[in-house]
Amino acid sequence: MDQVAYITIIEEVMLPYAEEKMPLKWVFQQDNDPNHTIMEWSAQSSDLNPTENLWGDSKNAVIEAKPRNAEELWKVVKSSWAGIPVHKCQKLVESIQHSCEAVLKNSSYTTKY
């Protein structure tokens, strides 16, 4: 993907979706892929990344299910993500402010979160 395609996707797909479906305050956080990174984000910022908790849930589901092939793995991952309750996502998002405050208080070092 080149710069023009990336910008087109952001402008024509991501931004309209975010403006319609997301609350007024949100942050566009890129994934550090050098093909489309503007700002540097810490690769190990799990304290400030609520999806890390959800990935942990999926990882545990995979460990428990012990899939034998790629198809079984995909089924386990899809089932795990489909089973995440909305209230858990809301709780994780609501915890971000507290997590940010803890990281700042701890001089950007890891916290108990």
C-alpha cells in the first residue's frame, strides 16, 4: 500500500466511520508499521492499550482449546472475540483515564495495570 492509498482509506473509510460511530473524544493510534506511521507509539504500552486485555483472553481461549490446525485456531479466535461482553469493553475504555494518570505518576514506567 502506498501513501496515496493509505490516505484515501483514512479519509474515505476510517474517519467517516469514526465520526458516525464513535464518541466525540477518540484517538487514532497507528500500529508502528513503517508504511503508514506518522507518530511513534511505544510498542510495549500495554498499560495504555485496553485491547491487550482482550488479546490475553483470546490467547487463553486458544491455550485451553488446543486447536490442531489453522481452521480450528480461526474458529477459537472468532468465538473468543464474539464472546466478549460489551460491558467488558466499556469498562476497559473507562479505565484508560486512570491508567494514563498512573503511568504519568510513575514517570512512564510500568504500573500495576
